[in-house]
Amino acid sequence: MPTGAIPVRPLSSVAVAELITAAQTLLSTVGSSADPALLAQVPHVAASLSGDIRHACRPVDTDDGLFVLRGLPVDDEELGPTPHHWSGAGNAGALYDVVLLLVSAVMGTPLSWEGQQDGRFVHNIVPSAGHEEEQTGASSSVLLSPHTEDAFHPGRAHLLVLGCLRNHDSVATTAASIRRVELNAGDVELLSLPTLPILPDDAYAEARSYQGEPPSVPTLWASEEGLTLRFDPAYTPLEKASEEHREAYGRLEAELSRVSVAVALTPGDVLVVDNDLVVHGRVPFQARYDGTDRWLKRSSVRVPGRRTRPPAERLEHGYGQSAVAAYR
Ligand SMILES: [Fe+2]
């Protein structure tokens, strides 16, 4: 898998200092990155950030469908051990929670889910004992297969923001853009029909027992800006589709695998993935559970007014889950 040219947007030392100072100031008045009083301040502080930061946070502007903000400092010792489970993270790495919230607020509106990680707006992605083989961020020993984040839901993020705090083993995140894929017109047409549902993933226990009929959704969508996708094969009942459809889906999967790139994030990197263009995953790794494991922070962003999804999505029930905006 190529590891080459990922668009990197370096943050100047001035921009880094500005972000860190803004985050420290917010935290010093409130204390916890999950406090609603801090969230209420985020859009105002984000709006006051300099043009350099706004420029670095501009929308993705290449067919890669992603970019990396680089330059934030992380002191590995000061950070403390990697939590063993998201629920034990507490306020660990809180400064980076706030930095992520600020850059997220420059790009759009941060989102959370009532049913995930206690409704927090910044999630901790750490390997957890007993979850090694799941298709969620808590896994480790299996390939986390390429997927659209929260593909089951119409309120899913437009942008996925992954901040790396620790990655001693250079565990790679994978990313594949629909804009790099080559498919024939017949396959595009077939995969643009609402044929199969995408069921909620293992991170949403409550949604998985929802009683409503799962809506069938298209895999591909020809938006005004170009082709977009909604893809999560691990939670798509492909056996219910025709053979013709399964074959087209298989060719899409093969193409995504062909164009997939591996990004080994280094501490301080913030990877921004356009969730309508790019499916992401992670290579397998061996978790140690000794405080030195890979540790990412994740925020989800909605971009108001974006038209990269079929209008019919608005009628979906979302399996009883609702995405909550950090502010209005
Ligand atoms: Fe994911």
C-alpha cells in the first residue's frame, strides 16, 4: 500500500502557539474539556483565530479527500499513560481535546452521539482488552476494514478529525478516496440505487436493537461536486443483493483497496478526512496495554449547507440515534 504523498499543511510556530494558548485559556477557566460551558465558548474563540489557522483548515482541495495538519507539539512524558479504555480517559490529554474542538469549529460544527463515549465531543481511540477483534476503534489485532464513519446514520460527520497523541509502533491509518477509483458507468449506476441498508456498528449497542425497518441506501451518489460514497461492508447485508449488485460492490471494494494509502500518524499530527469522499481503516497491531499503546483523539464535524448527500437521507430514522451539535 503506498505511503507517499499525503497533503500536509504545516502549522507555523506562531499558529501553533496561538492554538495552544487559546486552548489553555479555555481550559483554565473551566477545567474539563467536556464541560458545556467550555463548548459554549468554542465557536467564539474559533472565530477569533488568525487567518493562517483558517487557511490551514480550509476544505479538502485535492482528490485525496484528506489532509494532515502538522506542527502541534506533544510531550510524551507529560501526556501520561495511554488509557486502557475510553471510559478511563477522564481529562487525560484535555489540551488536545480543546485544540481539536477549536480546529473542528473552524471547519464546521463539532458533533457528538448520545450513545457513544458518554456523548463526548472528543473521543479517545485506544485499544481495549476484550475488543481486539471488533470492527470499532477499540480493536487492534484485526484489520479495521475501510468504512465511512457512522455510515448507518444520516447525521454522520462530513469530516472526521483524528489527532495523534502517541503511535510508537507507527500503526497506519488507511484511507481510500472515491475520487481516485475507476469504475465503469454500469457499476456506478447500479451502486447509486438504494438497494441495501447499512446497519449500526458495534459501537452503538442501543441502535443495534432498534425495531424499525432498516432503510435501503445508495452506496454512491453523484453530487454537484462529484461522486461521494457511503460504505461499510462489515455492516451491509450483501447476501440480500442480487449477484450483479454483489459483483459491482466487489469491484468497488477492490478499487478502494487499489487506491488505498497508509498514513502512519506521528504525535501532533491532525488528520482531517472528508467522510463523503474517503473511507478509512487501520492496519492490525499488537496492543500491549502497558500505557504505551497508540492513542488518538477523534472529533466529528458537520459542515453546514454542504450538499454531498442524497436528499432522501433526511427521511431516515437513524435507528433511534441522534447526532448532537455542540452548539447552534
Ligand atoms: Fe472509523
